[in-house]
Amino acid sequence: MNSAYRIKLNKRFKDENIREPLRGFRDIVGQEVRVKNFIAHKISEVFQKWSYEQIVFPLVERASSFSEQVIGGSPWPEWDKRGVFHLHIQDYNESYNIIPEQVPSLLIPEGTISVSRWLAKVLATNKKVKNFFPIKVFYITPCFRNELISKLSVTKNREFNQVGVEILGTSNLLSDIEILFLLYEGFIAINVPGELITVRIGSVELFNLLCDESQIDERTRLVLKNSLDTIAESRAGKQPERLQPEIDKVIEIIKRTDTSNQLMKKWEIVCNTFVTVLDQQTEKLLGYSKPVNDLNIIASVLQARGIKCVIDPSVIRSHEYYTEIVYEIDLKFGKEVFVEVAGGGRYNKLVSKFLAGKEYQIPAVGFAYGLERVSEFFNLLNKSKEKQFSVNYWTDKNGVDSVLHSNPKTTKQIIKLFSSSEELRREGKRVNVYVGDGNREQAKEYSKKLGAKFIPQ
């Protein structure tokens, strides 16, 4: 090696500091790793008790799976080309002697789209998979987003981890309720007291109906979504000083559309409501019975189960694929508030986007925990405690022991159904509550295909 090249190489090493990870990525070792592993696997134990099967998907996906044609044009990291890590895979189909195909790809920024892509692939090759609806899966995966340098922190990096679940193939409101029960139980499993957990729910359906009535164009909708997202975060405790300015911004945007006083009142409700139930006067003023009814049913069931739940119509989530009920979960310990430690919602059109030309409409609902945020809260909660935890796994072929079916109409009946499943889980059973759209006979057939005992309620 000549001296000039050696000097150049040494200068490059000095400039790049080759011993350091890239900005936004971290080496972790020891207790931090053990805590994250425990939380991920303890929560996955809960998922398995509820008969969810784990799915592992690639960390590299085709860029087309995250294109605007598939999942919309929102300016959040998944769809902003500056917000993801793009790759060009050299795909040597047959041999290295043939010019490779250049495949635009990316490191996945989240898990839901990969699950949707997977189900579409299965449906395209095997229509009988519909006999197993609803399909319940969970995942533990690293995700990658090219966050702005100024926004990086210990819990907000360019690489982070999601632990999430999806129920695919059902529009039954019971599935939305199960998702929220499951989300809550995951926190309980890692010893987070229930009184520290707050569930905030909103409705993208309500937002879209109001935008349609107000004749809001797509570009303005994105601006409104961004502001409403900020309003929801601020009201929950994240930089609360932003709350009133963002409310004023939304109202000013609506005023410029030259809308009626009646519609202005509806937008004011969206910006300023934070209640346990939407009363009849509010429902009458809004005029959208279905989304209001869905919000009230879910809130009343959670509250009857002892879960703190509030209705906040400004909660609409940033991801454009959501279509109906959405939710965000906060944790509070003393003066510390951890906003949006987990979140999710219903997305009834995403899977079909991967099935162009096919007459498939696959309703789905899911959520994900941000593992780094949950780990930070866990450490805060257990700062002075020394504990040893255990995690159970099942390795048999079947992922479920029993399927429970009911057709509950009231809050009390819904609570009874899920309480019955909990009693069986305490006996060591893995229990699947049938939350599909079928009747009792279809639920019975579903149970048979899963190789489980059918238990009508």
C-alpha cells in the first residue's frame, strides 16, 4: 500500500469514524436488550393465549408495496420518499452472468402493510383461505424510518421495533373490541397497573363524512389530518401549548371554505370534544349515526370492563389507510405522560389494493406497540424493583384449544363473552373468541378447521 493511499484511507476513517453506527442507529447490550426481549415475548405470550399465530415477514419489501397507489398520499414517513430507506436490489434471477434486474425496494417502516401484502398473496393463490376468516396474527419486527436528525432521541431513532396484531377478514365490531382488550391485556401482562392506562378513540369514518359534507379537497384533508393529529397529541399531554393554536388553525381553514354555521359547529365538536360518551344532542348535531354509535359502544364496553376510555374525534391517526375506528393509548406515571405508546385502528380497503382486478374487499383491524416507548415506561415503573419473570410458549401444531361463539347485543353480553374466555385462559387454555361476520354454523365450521373445541355461549 503506497503512502499517499494510506494517508487518504486514514483521513476517510477519521472523517467517518468507522467504529460508530450511522446516526439514528444504536448498539444495545445487556439489561436494555433483556428488558426489550422480555416485553416483546411476554406480550406475545398473551397473543398466543388469545390464539394469534406469529407471522415473520421480510424486512425488505418492494417499494411498490408502499406506493401512493396502494396506500395513499399522506406526507408521513411511510409515503414520503425522504422518510424511508430506499434500496435497489440486484436481482440475479438465473446466474451472475446475466444482467440483473434492478428492483426498487425499501426497509419496512411498519408492519401492517407487510401483513396485508402477505394475505393478498395467499388469497391470490388459495381462495379457500377465506374459510379460515377471521385470521389472527401477531408480529415482532424491526422497522426503519428516516427521521429528521433534529427529531432523533433514545426512543425515536431510525431503527425501532413494533409488536403488533392484526385480525383479517371481519368487519364485526367485536373484533375492534377484542383488539382493544388485547392491547390492554398486553400492558397488564408486564405489570403496568390498569389505572395508568388511557385509551383514546376516534373515527376516520366520521372525519371523512364531515369532509365530504364540507366539500373538502384531498390536499386540504391532509393538512387537516396533520393538525387534528397534533390536537390529539397535545390534548393527551404532548406539548400541550400547541393545542389552541392548532384548533384555531383548523377553524380558520374551515372558515375559508365558506361553509355553513351548522358545519362549523360540527368541526368545533371534532376539535374540542373529549368525553366518555357522545350524548344525544351531540349525535343529533353531527348527524352521523353509525360512527357515533360505534364509538359509544366501544367506549361503554371498555369502561364497563374497568378500562379508562375517552372519545376524542380529533384522533384520526396519520396513516391514510385507516377507514373507521382508530385509537391511541397513553401511559401516565406521576407527572410523566407517555403519549401514543401504542395505536391502531380499522383498515377495510388496504388488502384489496394488493389484489388489483380482483373483487375482494377484506376488512381488517389491528394495532402495534412501540417497543422502545413501552420499554422506557417499564424501566421507569420498575426503577427500584428487582424481579424475575417467566414466559410461556406453545410448540404443538394447533394454535388454539377452544373457540367461543356468541351473538352479543348489549354491553353486558359482550363483557360476559370475553369474561368466559378469560376464565378458560386462567385454566391454561388458548381461546379464540369468534369475532367473524358469520353465524353460529359458520363459527362452528371455523372451529373445526382450526382443530379446536367449539363452545357456544
